[in-house]
Amino acid sequence: ERAKKRTSSTKGTVPPYGSKEYWEKRYRKHPAASSIVSTESKVEEEKEDSDVVVEALPNHEWYFTYDELRPLMLPLLLGGREEAAKMLDIVEIEEEEESENEIDEEENENTTPPSSTSVPRFQGPATVLEVGCGDVPLGVGLAEELGKLQETTGYNANSVLKKLICCDYSETVISILQNQERQESKITPEYQALDARNLPFANESIQLILEKGTLDSMLSNDNNDTGVSDCSYCHKGYILLVSHVNAHTKSGMNWLWQVVMTGLQQVEAGWEVEVHGHDETDTNNNDTDLAAYDGPPSGSPGPAVYIIQKVPRREVDSEEEEVKISFFSY
């Protein structure tokens, strides 16, 4: 149902989600923008766009909420799923250990936690960047949760989080976020007006990148520059990407290779990708060779979450072999 809400059409056409102008106009109609945008400007824009309806839909959470993503997101910061479970009660550890040892080979469905969550945490506190954050950033939920963790347990959140940046290329939504009153917390996101296709950060200066629907928006207007290569350059660790395109399908696998991996491989590195989502396929293994993948039956299994890890590059014979892909079904 949430995935269906993403398509808001007017006169049979899909809104130009890949246009900065579209998002500026959309956020200027946001209730919280009343103190930022003058009445005269709003009236003028309505006259210019009388033939195009731009829905405000304030506080719309695309695809998944922070609470739905936290079991995948938090272990990437806290050093592993078990560590996160101890502090945040994400899952019962005993149940997790049992599920890790009980894989249903007949259905080939892996419901265990992502393998990347078992790796050691970053060397020192991490810098987290959310690109295309919109008016409901994941970073806000992350900051509030780590702040609450610090207050209730005494855990030093600064030991895992150095800086949290939420960026969007809409200056209007960034102004809205900067003006919003937040509960007092020792962890406060920085809001910056930045374009994901031209990020100003140094090489491998970001340990975790969060991206929910931004790539989908860029592709909706047939943009060739999607910002994937910029993210690949500045990050050293993980990208958590949420898309309505699910690589459990053949078309989704083609998208993963042609769009995501082609952009990432502008930087020399190896890659490990985890695909989390509903599975309507009957694939034969979890580690899939891109070139040999025939794809599942037609139909959309819904949005998917991708955890992409940059790893040292291996000496291989082909680009496909540089990428290890694992599937996790729910």
C-alpha cells in the first residue's frame, strides 16, 4: 500500500520526480513553509503552474519508515546485530542464533540477519550522510534513537557517531528542517542543501550513506547522472539504499547491474550487495552470478532494501565477479 502511494499522477502522467523545480514547488506548499515562502511567491507559482498539480503531502514517508528500517540500519553503526540487539532490543538474540542455523534449503529462503552486520564496527565514530532526505529524514529517527540510548543506558553515542548530515537539493525543505523545533538531544543532524550528483565530500570520508527513493526520483526523468558515482567516491563502508525496484525480479537484477553497479564501479573497489525484501522467485542460491541469473516470473514483489559494502578489490576475470550478491527474503 505504501509503495502504491508513491505514484501521484495528474492527467495520466507521472510527476517529474527527477526535477529540482518540482520538489521546490512541492515543498513550497508544505504547511511548514508558510514562514519561508511569501504569499506573493505562492500565488505567482500557482498561476504559472495552473495546468500542473503539485501535491504537498507533508510528512510523507516513502517506502519504509525509520522503525521499519532500523533492524538493518543500526547494526551497521553499532558493530553487529548481536551488539545492537543487546542495547536496543531489536530481536531476541537466542532466536537469532537459532534462525542462523536453520536455513530452509527446500524453499531457499534466507531469513537470517544480514551478514554484513557481523563485521566489526568502523574504526572510530562514523560520519553518516543521508542524500535526498526530504521532509521526513531517516537521520532524525537515528539521532533520536541514539540520543535515547545514551540517556537510558549511559552508552556514549559519540563513540559510534561523529557527524550526521541530512541533505537535499531543495533549499526550501532544508529551511523547513532547520526551522523545525526538535526535542533537546545531544545528537543533532546537520541539514545541508546539496545535490547528490555533486557532493563536496572528500574521498572515503563518509562511513554510511542512507538513500531512500532518491535514485528512483532521478531515474523517473531519464537522468543519466544519478549521483551513484559520487556516493561511491565519498563513502568508505556501507550504502543503505531503498528502491521500489526489487532485484528479486529479472528486471530488478538488470537495474541493479546497469544502474547501481555501473555507477559504483566508477571507483576501483570490490562490492558486496545484500538484497532485502519480499521474494516471489524460486532462485537456486543466495550468492548469484549476475551473468547467469535468468530472473523470476513477472510481477512486482514490492520495494527492496540494498546494503552495499565497499570492500578491497579482488583480482578477477570479469566485472560480474567483482560483485557478490546475497538475497534475504521476508
